[in-house]
Amino acid sequence: MTLQIAIAQLDFTVGDMAGNARRIIDAAHQSYAQGARLLLTPELSVCGGHGADDLLLRPSFIAACGDAVQTIARATAALHGMAIVAGHPAAGGDGQRHNAASVIGGGGVIASCAKRLLPDCQAFDERRYFTPGQDGCVFQVQDINIGLLIGEDAWLDSPAQLARQAGAGLLAVIGATPFRADEHEERVATLTARARSTGLPLVYAHAVGGQDGVVYDGRSFAIDTGARLAGRASAFAEELYMVNVTRTSAGLRLRAGMAPERERDASLWDALVMGLRGYVRKNGFPGVLLGLSGGIDSALVLALAVDALGKEQVRALMLPSPYTAAISLDDAREMARRLGVRYDELSILPQLQSFEQALAPLFDGKPADVTEENLQARIRGVMLMALSNKHGLLLLTTGNKSEYATGYCTMYGDMCGGFAPIKDVLKTTVFGLARWRNAHDPYGGGANPIPERIITRAPSAELRHGQTDQDSLPPYAELDAIIERHMESDLGLAELTAAGFSPGLAGQVINLIAASEFKRQQSAPGTLVTRRGFGRDWRYPVTNKFRS
């Protein structure tokens, strides 16, 4: 006896219940024709995933999800012997809501369960929306009893053991865990331990796609009896992934394709591409625009945008000031040529002079300072936003995590934009990705797109003569090491000092991070790729005197 299981590793859209249902229905018919009799979809697939946020509080939203489940049931009623697992929010008693999954077959719902363990970390805020479930779910397809687990329920041993005690011979897990470096390896290790502790093989259906900066990396997988990885679906790609389950004298045996793993930088680039592409396409923008400065950050974002969208949907504008170096103009022109994007130049000198003349009587003879530097950035922001409005293009802001952390960015200036693709990428990682992208062309956007001089030059905002980033910031290697430890491990001054950083430097960085919160709370969303990025997993007050 062989049971074929299909995993619909698909990029669902938040709030598009009709469209998501249609994709599940299509996957069911396609996989049924290929011999599958069980279709698994990721956690909350019907509503588009965890990104629904406070839509989950609206009864009409929950009702629409219920209607979509019934639509799936009616449209697949003729698939005799087929079971479909669909994740969705569901209403409970006394106004409660559950993160649920329904097993659909024969034109109706034949079994269901609600998630019992509700995480409250990273992209998850499930305790705000859901009430824990109480009962498990074991259902039968052909002659195999399948224990259904939702997300976090598979991360602890108790729910899996209860499924085994209820007669399950195989565990089916549906999940949606955001991409982070090494997250896939930890996911596989955790569920391998679950398969080992229960003695049951396991199939894991994982989400893929981008939603408001959160990226799901796919890589659904199967773990065989004996806790051996038996197969893995593609990374960062939609796929109808097939797993064959055969009953043998030694127990159930799983066989599936094994997609190759990608190196760390390749996975990070894929995640950034998927995050940007998902935001642009799901929100209906015809293309993107960015200010190209001749520096490393805008260069990386330009290469990223071309890989995500294609050169026809990307436009670059260079806005030189009197402080823009000739080599910056040369490098920006060369990069635009290599990638084949539309490129324009427009000097901001007339606007800068006009603003300075208009403001001079109100500046009371005070010497030039950061005010005039910020004025240049804000003029650029106004002009970029005007071009964005006129052509309907999404303006990308090009700041990196090191800049957002320390406030080395200008409100209503270089922070202008609707999406920040490298907001969660430290400056040292920006340099590493630039070199990686020059050595690889994974999406056919163009070989060696970033001129070498952009990578090797000392970074500068070019808002005054001879300026470099290190005039205002510590060396990036030290700065990024402190930012990473402070943000991801919550190390304070004492712990950072014990780790070998000078108290003065650590204190300076901690103070910059705290003092810049007001800027970050007005910043554009961006793709999240680290253990803790600026967004829902970083919630600090603007008014705050604590420094430690």
C-alpha cells in the first residue's frame, strides 16, 4: 500500500479568501490527478497567514474564512477518497477564535482541531487573537492514521505524544515560520527530535512568500521512520511537493525529492528578493523607483530590485548636490548601464540655493551645520516622492540596519519611501552581499552589477566636503557587533563590556539606538531577515531615559 501526500507550498495572500480557496482547489485537483489522496496546506493558508493581524478580530473576516472552507469542500466533493487539510481562523464559543485546521473530504469537513500552543514572539502575536485549543485530531486516509499538528504544537513533545497515543501512525504538521538565518536547520532539527521521540514519521507543510516584510522560505520536508530526513521541497519557490508513504514490514517508509540547499548568502538574497517582490506585486505597484547615490546601499537595493522585478519595472534617479563626487556620478551611471534600468540625473543645486536664501533671515547668522546637510536629503526626498506620485511607482528607501539603529538617516529625507528592502541588513552584511551578488547572477538580472569602486570606497553621505560615515559612527565591524548583541540577545552595557567591548563605545551605541527610536517609528516597513529586526519584534518607547 502506498499513500501519496501532496504539499501545497504556495504563496497565499492575506485577505484574499476567494483567491486562496481557488488555489487550494486547483492544487487538490492537480495533485489528485497525480495520485495524491492527502493534500496539506500551510498554517492559516485560507486567510493568507499570520499577517492578517487585527483583521482576525473582525467577525466578518472569520466568517469569510469559514465560507472559503465550505467553497473548498463543495469544489472538491468529487475527489473520492481525497482529504484536504486547510489552515484557517475559526470562531469558537463565547466569542473566542482559534487558529484551526479543517480536514475536508466528501464535500464537507470530516475533522478539525485548534492549535493548543500559541507563540508570542517574532512575527507571532497569537495570544492577542486566539484561544488555545484543547483536543487533538487523528484522521484516516486509506489505512493510515494521521495525527494533525499546527505550528508550535509540534515544537513541544506533548501534543505529538497524545497523537501517537490516539493511534496516529504518521504526523502531519502545517506551519508558517518566518525566515531567519539558520531557521530552516533549527526547524528540521526540532521536528526530527519530535519524530525520534514518538517513533513516527513526519511530513511538514511550510508557507512560502512575502507579506509586509515577513518572508516564509518554503522548504517543506519529510522525516522518515528512524528520524532521517527523507526529502525537502524547494527554497523560496512555490511547489506542489509530493511525498510517497509506503507500508513495509519495518513500518511506514517515506520517499520524496530532495532539493539542494543554498549557501547562507544565497538564502539571504533569496529572502530579500522575495520580500520586495511580494510587497510590490501584492500591493499592485507597476514598478519601483529609488535614489541612486553612487554608494553601496543604493547600489545593493538597485541590484536587488532588478532581481526581484526585472529591469523594466525599476527606475533610478541621481540627485547630485555640490558635494557629490564625480566618481559617485560615474559609478551610478555605470551601474545603471550594467543593469539596463532607466536612469536620470537632476541637480538639486537650484533648490538648495533657494531654500538657503529663503531661510537665511531666520537662521540669525548661525554657522552651517547638520541643518544644511539634512536640507539636501529632504530636497531629494521631495523630488523622489514627486516622481513616485506622478508615475505610481513605489519609492524604495535604501537605508540599512546600522543606520536605522543609530539614527544615521534623515526624517523626510533619505527615509522617504514606502518600503525599505535592506532595513534589517547590517552594513557589514551589505558589503558581503554586494560581493556575493557580483560573483553570482541567480535571477539573470545582470552579471557583476556593482562597480568595484562602490564596494571599496569609504562610505559617505556626501552632504559636506570630505565627509565619511566614520566621522559620526564607530567602525562598522565594531558597531554591527554591538547592535547585533544588543538587539538579538538584549545585552546591556555591563554584558557588552564583559564581552570585550569598551564601555565608552558600547555606551555610545546603546545611547544612539535609544535616542533614535522616534525616527524608526516613522520609518517604512522592510524585509525582516534577522532574529530581531525593527518592527513588531522591537517595541520600545520613544520617551525613555533608561540607558544600560
